[in-house]
Amino acid sequence: MLFVLFLVSYGYFFQGGGWNQNSRICLTRAIIHHRTFTIDQCREDVGDLKFANTGDWAFYNGHYYSNKAPGLSFIAIPSFAVAEYLSGFFFLPGSEKHMLFSVYMSTLCTTVLFSSLLCLLMFHIFNHFFRMNSNMCVLLTLCFGFGTLAFSYSTTFYAHQPSAFCSLLSFVLILHIRHGKVARKGIISLFAGFAAASAVVLEPSTLFILVAVLLYAMSCRESRRYIIPFLAGCVPAGVVQGFYNVTCFDYPLSLSYQYSNELVMWQVNGTLFGIPSPQRLFQLLFSPYRGLFFTSPIFLMALPGSFLFFKNKRWRPELLFCLGVSLFFIIFIAGFHGWHGGWAAGPRYLLPAFPWFFLLTGFSLTRFPKIFKVIGLVSVLINLSITIVGNEIPLEVKNPLAEVVLKSLIAGSIAINPVPLSHFEDYNMNDLVRIDAWEANFNSFNLGELLFPNSLASIFPLMCFWIIWGYWWRRFFRTLE
């Protein structure tokens, strides 16, 4: 029931194109159509602007490549190929609508699917390990899935959510080895290693989580016995990443970021990272520009939740794990000069660590239920608004929620992302960076627009689905009683 809820809700929206999404899709298209990792064939030049599709490219030995980790592009290959073939019966092959449908279906089969499974893992941890009742676990899962930036980025062809799922899956499997009564622990450890390494191929920042899971497994005698299967599980993903690096950049440890477009690499004195300052930490956590607590206030409950977590002696190793991952990501991203994430509504680089932020948050529900529910509702409304309007918000906007999201909702504007996935010659490129020039379009959309095009009323079918689902859930529990 939870899987259906999140799959339908996330799949209802599609955030459209952007440099990040387009760069990944260019790699998927290049593999399918040209059997190559170079994305030269996808390049569209418009006027003086070279490679209008994206600025997120790497250039090496006379060829263009995506500057993103290849994992999401790889797993999107089957769904994109099938969708492209099927949509050829309805749209002119190669047309803008043909591309739009193919990318939407790829997003459904990758980001939406993994994000829905991620929410199930959150429910599983609270219910199976922490022994909270099912209704409480559902409330926590709803707050995580709909009350954080995970909502809007579950509807976008980004790798943050799939990588978060793989990392959390690895952690949950080791949890079962340490605290569960499961058989074939060697195989479970093997899959845990595979999941952790797959996350790195999707999102390089999760390498730290892989190391953290490994250390967590080594800290217990029971799970320490299965370290070798864990490391063996890491090998396939490492081979895939190494093969990609050798093919594109000649060396297995070379990364696309070494050859990235300098205009998108935020460097200060020639470096991408510096020492996190108090001002940067404040911006990352509290500012209306990209503050974590500004877009996802439910995480404010992590402070009391951590104290309550600590009181349970059995789970103190897990508390240290969650705290370690959370603090590392905050400090790591605060030291990154491009911490803002470019076009975004909030601190998207923190998304791979969101599950551990939220595990710290969950324990506060038992002690402060009313406060938790109020803040949770506010968080859901904020992130539903972001998802309705769009999370591709220009870097220059100082207060994305007030200046773009709220303003658009008041004006009745939805799905405002103007960046297409292809056919850039049909657009005025200068207007793509001017919010006042954005007009109704279908580069991004929600399924309700089939009935109510470019209207806030398009959310009505989703609301009806949520009411029906709530009735279904309530009736299901009555039958159990």
C-alpha cells in the first residue's frame, strides 16, 4: 500500500529538463544509438551558445562526455530504449514530444521507483527494528517522503534519490546481520557491498557512506565475520566505474570532474573545496536561500530525536552512525564552494544523507507528537508546493520559496521549468534564465494537466487519490483489528 502511494504520487509529477538531467540523458542516448560514451552526437548549438543542451559536460581528447557519474544513465538504458520505441507509434521519432515521453518513462523506472523503495526502507527500519506501531511508522514515512526535498527530487531525473536508496539498503542489510535472525548472512553481506558500491557509481559523495557502513559492520563481531563477502560485493560496481573511466579518460581512477566545463566548476583560488565557515554553515542550514531547515523544517526535530535515540543503549552504535553520516555531509558540503547546487530549491547535495537525518528525527515523534505533526504538516505543504511549481530555480534567486514557489502558486502558475530536453533551436535561449519571461509550457508537467492544462486544478486528481488511499489504509487496519 505504501509503495503504491509513493509510486503514484511521485510518478504524477515530472520536473523536465535541465543541465543535470540533460547531461545524463545524453549519455543514455549515446549508448543506445551510437554505442559510445561520448555525447558529441547529442550536441545542439544555438547561435553563439555551444552545446545548448547542457553545460555539465567534460571535454577530453577532442570529445565531449557527461561530467556526471554514469550510474543513473546506465540503469536508464532499458526503460529509455523501450519508451523510445513505443512512443514512436504516437509521436514523430526524434521530435520534442518523443524525447519528453522517453525521459519521463525513464524517470518513472529509475528515480521514481528507487525513491518509492527508499520510503519502504524507512518504514521497515522504524517498524521492524525500532518496534514502533504501524500507524506511527506510516506518519514518519509520509513526513520523510512528502515533507522533505526528497519529494521534488523523486520526480526529477537526478541521481540523489537512487543513490540514497542503495546506501540505505546496504545499511539495512547489515542491520539485519547484526540484530536480526537471518540465514545466509554471507549472501546478505555480499548484497550489502553491492548496494553500497552501486550508490557510489550513482553519486560519488556516497563513497563516505560505503566506508561508514564498512566500519559499522567491522564494529560488531557478528557482522565482522562477513566483511570479505561485503568487499566482494563492491567489486562489480568498481569494475563498471573503472571500465567507464578507462574508456573515456584512459585511467581507471580518472574522473569526469577533472575535465569538466570550467564555467560550472565553482572554484576559489583554483580549488573546489575550502574550510567551512560559520556563515556557510548558517546558509546551508538556516538561510532562505538554500537552507535545509527552511525547505525541510521537519529536520529541526533531529535535535530532540537524537537525545531520545541516545537513551536507548541498544541502538547507540546506530545513533553514532547516523550522527556521523549527517555531520560529515553537512561539513563536507559546507566546504564545497558550489554547495548551493546551481539551479535548485534547497541543498540538494545533502539528499543522499537525508535518510540518516530523518532516522535521528523519528524518535521525537513518540515524545512530542503534537509538535512533530504540526512541523510535519508545514514541511509537507512546503515540499508539495515546490514539487507543483518546480525545483529548477535559478541560482540568482535569493529566496526560492517566496520569490518563485509562493509567487507562482498565487499567480496560478505550475510546472514552470522552461528548460527543454532537446530541440533548443525552438526556444529563445535568453528567456530561459529570466523568470519573468517564463510562460506556460510542457517541458515539465503533472498528469492532472491532461484534464486541467497549466492550472492549479490539475492537483485535484492527486488529492482525490490521497483521500481514497487514506480510506483504504484505515479500512485495512480495521480488518486487522
